[in-house]
Amino acid sequence: EVQLVESGGGLVKPGGSLRLSCAASGFTFSSYSMNWVRQAPGKGLEWVSSISSSSSYIYYADSVKGRFTISRDNAKNSLYLQMNSLRAEDTAVYYCAREGRLGTLHGLDYWGQGTLVTVSS
Amino acid sequence: DIQLTQSPSFLSASVGDRVTITCRASQGISSYLAWYQQKPGKAPKLLIYAASTLQSGVPSRFSGSGSGTEFTLTISSLQPEDFATYYCQQLNSYPPLTFGGGTKVEIK
């Protein structure tokens, strides 16, 4: 069974940093591109970042570029999101999500339960 | 950036109704469109990918159609468990992998 479990969320002050982790199991992690998607309270979904299976291709939303860094450790079946210079508008539930076996054509076929990041003084 | 416009943003329907949600892209995205269902407090769930392919395990009352710039998600006979918010997402070009604004389906 495919499982994605996020951790690392919490309360942080504006300007602070946080590192999110996503532990993957039940599939060959090293074969799939992975994504981070966030959802501010009461709002819609916002794609944050993508990383290809071998980390060769990395993409960011303009809203986080230069502040967030996505990475992965295929040996540990883990995905990460390093978030620096956090702002109030980064407050959201952060989901990790797997791209399906057909790549982007397949959409994001498995999602974690999400971890809440709150940026407030 | 490619923008996705979903309509309506809210709809009220009864059990058994046929429901159609539209997603329009600001430029052509071929068939690189996915539909998700999200219930309160839960992660989104993939329903449809490649515009019209049903994800494994999703009931056949859900269907998707379209290509290019106009897409639809249809629920042929609305069931109680289908009351949720639905999002489209384009995956043709990134960044960003844009989501539509969402359509909340509520019980009439």
C-alpha cells in the first residue's frame, strides 16, 4: 500500500525556517517525481514545487522561489521541503504528492495527510 | 502562466442529479488535465487524469472529457458521498502546475 507521511510542521515566527519531511513507503520511491502542494486555511490548492525522480529537474512556484528548497533522498525514501524566510502568507497545510506512473499526464495519484505550518508572531 | 477557470464555484444539487463542472484553460494544454475531489479535513483524491481516464477505484459515475482549453467533469448520478469540493489541475507545463479555484458541491 502506498503511503506518504508528512512531518515537521508547526508554529514559526515570520522570517523563520522550517524543514518538512515526507516519508514514502509501498512503492519504488526512486522511480517517481514528487511534489509539494499547499492549502491556506479555507482556500484552494496551490502547487509549490516538483522534483524529478533523480533530482535532475526541480521547479518552484514564483511565490516560494528563492526561499524554499525541495530535495529528496532516494536511499531513505524521503522527500523534503526546506522553508526559509517564512511569511504569514505561507501559513497552510502542506501536502506531499506523487506523480503517477505516466508522469505529469497521470496527475498526482497519491497524497499524504498533510502537515500544518503556521507563520505568526 | 496558464490560468484555469472553474465554473461554477458553488453548486447545490440533490442526490441522483447529473452534475457538470467546467474547467477552462487560458491556453491549450492538450489532455494534461486532472480532476480531484477533496472532503473537509482530508487530502485531495485523484479522480480523473489525462482529461478522461478514470483513476483506478473511482466509481464509473465520474467521467471527464475535453482537450485543448475546455474540459468537463460529470457526475452522472450524485451520491451522498460525492458532496465535496472538486479541483482541476493542468500538468501540461510548469512551473506552475496550476489548480483551478475549486467547485463546492453541496446538498440542496
